[in-house]
Amino acid sequence: MQIGNWIIQPWSRKNCIYRIIAIFLAVLWLFWGLVLVQEGNRLQQRIEALQLEAQRKEEMARREAVYRRAAMGRQQDSSSVQNAVDAVLQ
């Protein structure tokens, strides 16, 4: 096995520590990769939740605007009829 300029021969008492260090570094590297992937997934879920919340707020604002427009239209219709009746009565 070769790490950089170091060449590690098969298992022996001389290179046991180097092999353990190399295995430890490899396991640590894999663990670090898994942590990065999990953190990326968490961030992606947060982003999707924020986007969904923003869409929900926009939809609620749109519905509220439609409701207000309809209420104002009903109010204007009733006031215009009232004015027409008042004009006939006068």
C-alpha cells in the first residue's frame, strides 16, 4: 500500500501503526462524507419547506384579494341599486 511517498508493506509489527492510521483516516473520510450528505439533505428539506410556506402565503394572499374584490363588487352593486331606487323615488 502506498500513501504519498510512503510505501507500507504487508502486515507486520513494523507497519501495524501505519496501517491502523490509514484505516482510521479512511473510515474518518467516509464518516465525514456521510455527515456532509446528511447535512445537504437537511438543508434541502428546509429550503423546500420554506418554498412551500411561501407558496402557501401567496395563495392565501391571492384568495384574500379575490374575496375582497368580490365583497367590494357586491357592495358596489347594492349601492348602485340603492341609488337607482332613490333616483326613482325623488
